[in-house]
Amino acid sequence: DGFEGNMIFTISDYNEEISSIVDGKKVDISLSFNVILNKPSISKKKVIHGSVSSYGTLTGNFSLSEFDNIIKNTQSDIILRLSRDLNSKI
């Protein structure tokens, strides 16, 4: 049974914070979201609110490209968490 209707997806707060930790860096990413699912055929509307967060750390000697990879991996992880959260609520 597929979803037939429309969906409005809004990210209401995105925060990416880089901080220093002992011998390294930490990146914290969080976001809040709202989803409105509308099924016109049965006049049904569902609203989902949620938030997800993730973090990554890098210690020791590292290059800027390695740090960029930690940021990208953390961003990818937050999208995966968002997908799982949405799947569990739909």
C-alpha cells in the first residue's frame, strides 16, 4: 500500500556546531522537522513532529580533508536517523 497524496516536509531548525575536545574536534548536528501528510482521497491529514541529532569526533593529528569527512559522515548519519524516525511514525 503506497502513499497517495502530498507531503510537506519542513526542517525548522538545523544546527551544526564544531567544538574542541581533548586532542581533537567534535561536530554536533541536530535538526527539528515537521511533516504534513495529506491524503485527499480519504480527507485524512497526519502531522509528524520530530528531532534527530548525531555527532562525530576526530582526535590526534588529522588533515582538513579527514575533518571534512567526519562532518560529511555525521550529516549522512543524521539523514539516516531522520529516515528511520519518519519510517517509524508514518
